[in-house]
Amino acid sequence: YNFKMFDVEKNILRGITINQLNPDFTMKMRIDAERAEWKNNQWLFFNLLITTFDPDNTPALEWSKEKIIALPEVPNDFKIIQKDAEKMGYFELRRYVKKIQAEGYDVSRYLVDLYGKVAFPFVCLILVLIGMSFSVRLERSGGLMQSLALGLVIGFSYWIVHAFSMSLGKSGILPVIPAAWASNILFGGLAAFLFSRVRT
């Protein structure tokens, strides 16, 4: 069998096709389903078209609104083979988003990662500006260790805010673009403010 997409957060398979073969490798049954949801430790399929073939290979069609079908895999097995957006490059992820979007699937969680890849290169510039601003101010007062400690705290705080906003975007609480850029906007504003104070 095969499927077009697995929703990691909801444990839902979409666009499923199951083929059952006879011992002589002729088609015995084909099942096409809109989706399958993991409920009560079993797969519940929805909107199925079941095609069975007699010995003469004549098809008989049956529609079913929902049906439990046994699969050997559990959701964790599909999570292993599901495409990991974080491991894909920008252009590979963009192609993947276009592909599954054209097939009618929700791409919000992938779009958050896609825009996050655009926002990420600005992290270094923002943190450098913040670090420079603090180091200049603290060097004037002789606080080198304070400067290093503040740099670590700010860097750690950035990643906490970034991870939190990305998770809000993937869960649909925040719109895609604000979720990907929230940490850059917040810390970029802080960097601009601190740098302007240093110059004056």
C-alpha cells in the first residue's frame, strides 16, 4: 500500500491506496481511501472505494463511509519515513510544499518551516548587534564577564522565543509569517534600540 501524506500531529494518513494480490500476483482487491485516523489503537478509514476482482478479473465496486482496516504499522512507524522539513533545504522544501498543496492538503506547518529558513540567516546579524551593544557598554564599566554572561542569556532567550513561536505557527494559533519571523522582529527591535543607544 501507499499514501500521499501523513499528518504527524494528528496521526492521520491521507490519500491511501491498498492493493491485495492473489498468489499468482493478479489483483484480488484494491482499496482507495480519503484518509485513515488512528483511534483506539487501530486505523479507521474514511470514504473508501473498495474494488474486488473475481477470478475473471471482473471488478465489483463498493463504497463505504468508514471501515476499520488492520495495518501492521502504528503512527510512530510512519513518523520515521515522513519527510522532515528541518532536514530539507529551502528549495527542496518549497517543491515539497507546492506538491502537497496542489494535492489539496494543509501545508501550514511546512510553510512555517519554509519561512523560518528565510528568517534564520538574520539571526547571526541580530545577535551580533545585541552582543556588540552590550559589550561596548559594559567594557566602559569594566564588566567583561557580565558581557559574556548577557550574551549567553540573550542567545538562549532567542532560541526559546523562536521555538515557541514556531510551535504556535504549526499548531495554527499564529499565522505562518508572524510565527516564523516573531523572534527576529522582537530581538531585531531590541538590537536596533540598543545599538542606537550605544552610538549616542
